[in-house]
Amino acid sequence: MLGFFRHARRRPPPRPLLNLGCGSRRHPDWTNIDLHPSGADVMAADLRRPLPFPAACFTGAYAAHVLEHLTPAEAGGLVRECRRVLRPAGILRVVVPDLERIARDYLNSLAQAAAADATDDARWEHRWMTVEFLDQLVRTRPGGAMRRWWSCDPVPCRDWIATRLGGEATAAIAAIAAERRRTGVAAVTPEAILHDRPPSARAASRFAARGERHQWMYDRVSLAALLTDAGLVDVRQVGPSESRITGFAAAGLDADPAGMPHKPDSLYMEAACP
């Protein structure tokens, strides 16, 4: 999701809406940038460096599941850059995994798994919440323990995971199953999910450079502080289809046409440029 700027020449953006670290979720009405461009309509840009745009040229900027891949200092720098390239009254919308929700759900799963009458489902849900909480902070290979979990057949508490993580997780689980059938690779056993042989130091270093691992997590208080510390104002927590960016819901970046969020575990927040 991080972008890597490979072109020294700066030029005005062709569209007034900026999609930072777009991945595959981009829109033709937006200026889309990413580390690994997924199409000709995506610019390469390193979000840890100054954005390759002049000041006050965008009416809206959007960064979904990007800030958690940066250190807090890098995230602060990116938000300040967003303020620089936004016009007065322009809106920055940021989306991150919701640390508060994950923490509360982990504690709830712990209580249910520790109960004297705990069911097998409750124990599996607690194991999953531990993976969801920690894996993306510590993984040393693509997909980490989450991918190992989703490579089981059947996938433990699959329906419950789908309610937590939404359609993207469901699609990823289906893609992994299809790949396994195509290649003939055996399914992972549930007991082996957390027992991978560690990669070599060189492989782990290469993986770390990809930017997949999370560097930090945010709740509604710390994310609001990140925005206000950068000089943005009128910070608001919003819903997946609710935005002050004109036409945002129709772009389908955070939710489908029915209003179902692509990543239900997210925290959505917007702030204005003074």
C-alpha cells in the first residue's frame, strides 16, 4: 500500500481527488498513487517522502489502510503533506483498522473461551482474535498466520471471520482454496497455523522492505490527535458511506452500492484543511 516515487518530474494532478496507497481499489475520477502501481492509471509515489504535487491542488484526499503501514513519525509526515496539497476547506479521509474494536472483541473472546462451559467455537474465535490482533504487527512472510489460517480445509470459524473482515476476507479465502486445488498443495491443519518454520534472515529482510507489516495501530482518540497535530480541523468519525467529499459514496471505495463496508473492522475519520 505504500507508494514509491520513481519519477523526479513534478506535474499538476489531472484530477482534484487524491487516492493514496490505492492498491487495486482505485477510481478513474481520482488521482491514484501507490508503491506498486496496478495499472496505467496509477502513479508510483513514496508516501514517506513529500508528495509529488504542488500546494493546494486537491479538494479531497483519501488514505485507506495506509497509515498503519507507516511509523507514527512517517504517518504524521504524510498527514502534513496532505494538508499542504489540499485546498482550503479540502477534506482528508483516513481509514485504519480499529484498534479499539479489535481490543474489545479480543477481550470478549477471551472471556468466552475462559468460561467453564466454553464451546469449541469460542476457543477458535479466541485463537483467531489473537491472530487478528498480533499477526500483521509481527509476520515475517506474505500473508503471515492469517494466510495459514485461511489455508485450512475447512477454515476454522470461517463465517465468523467473514462477519468481522467482510468481503475482502471471503474473497481471499476463496482464492487461496482455488490456488490450492490448482497446485495440489495440501491444506494446512489447524494445529499447524502458528507453527511455521521461520524464514531465513535474508528472506525476512526482503519481506520487511515490502511494507506489508503494520508499524502502528490507531483508535478514535489517537487518530484524531494525529490529524489535529498536523493542523487539520473539524475532525469527525464517520461511517463507510458518509463523507464530506462530494460523490465519495458513489465511488465505492469504502463500501459497496448497498452500503456494506469492504472492511468492517475499520475506523473512518475525516478532517478539514483550514
